[in-house]
Amino acid sequence: MNKKLENEIIHINSEIGDIKRIGILGSSHIHGENTLEICTEIGRKLAEIGDIALLTGGMPGTAPAISRSFRYQKEKTGDTAKIYHILPHGFNHKDYGKTLNAGQDMLERREVLANLSDVYIVVEGGPGTQNEAEIAMKRQANLIPLAITGGYAKNLYEKLIKEKQISELNDSTKTPFDYSNFVIELVLKYL
């Protein structure tokens, strides 16, 4: 990583402050039949954890499905939703949360995002998600791949199943409610 990106990571870390963080990695379009419902339920339950921040790549798709639900649930209870969208310099600010700019392009932005949290939820995903996840894994971050959503999350699950007890992440018989409960258990374990 170049010195400029290292400095941007330091700056973003100081902007976010000392708070537990959960990064959301995934597709910029929702593909799976139950993905939206699963993401919505996970966002709602993440809001119940307490004082945490969600970090997204600022793109449409799976991350906003989780973060908007998180925001809605936080606001419903009178809490402030701490949501940070990491986007390259020159990209527009999102309509909710706080946009923090880092990197000159999406490749650099992915490198920064993958260095900001110790826990990442991976939903669907393609090559960009894979790039972020691989960077995060190199630094020993905990990844929670939602295998039943497909895409790179399914491939990552196959890779991680040998190392961790996460078999329930591929259980398509679970309701989105029950599935999200297991995801939250893992998040709490890794925070």
C-alpha cells in the first residue's frame, strides 16, 4: 500500500473514532431471491447491538439494503445511526450517513475500506467484493460470508468453512429472520 492511502486510512480512522465497526461488502445489484429480505433483517438486528458503526463502499445494492434498515431501526428508537460510506475522491455524497473520500479510484477505495474494520459481512459479490475480502483476510479481519446469497460470498464460504464453524451460513432452509440471528451471533463473537 502506498503512503498516501496509509495516510487516508489514518485520517478516516480519526474521523470515525474509537467505535466498533462492521464493514459491509457485496454486490452493487441485488441478485438473490431472498437477499433483500436477509439484508433488511440483518440491518435491523445490527441496530440492536449498541454503539457500532457500519462502513460501506457507498455503492447501490446489498450495502444500502443493510445500512438503510440499520438507520431506520436506529432512528425508530431515537438513536443516531453511525454509517460511513467510503468513496473515491470526486464521488458525490450519499443521502444518508457520512461520506468519507479515499483513493483516486475504486481499486484504491476498496483497499482503504478493507483496512477499516475487523469484521466484514459479505453479501453476494463479484470481483470487487473478492478484492476487498482478500485484502481484509490478509490483515486477519473476520469475514462473515452469507453463502446462501450466492456470488463471491458463496465462494468465500467454501474457502472458510474448513477454518471456522460457519456451516449455518449456507443453510437455505432457515428463514431470513433465523438466518440473520446466526449472522448477528457471529458479529458479536468477532467484535
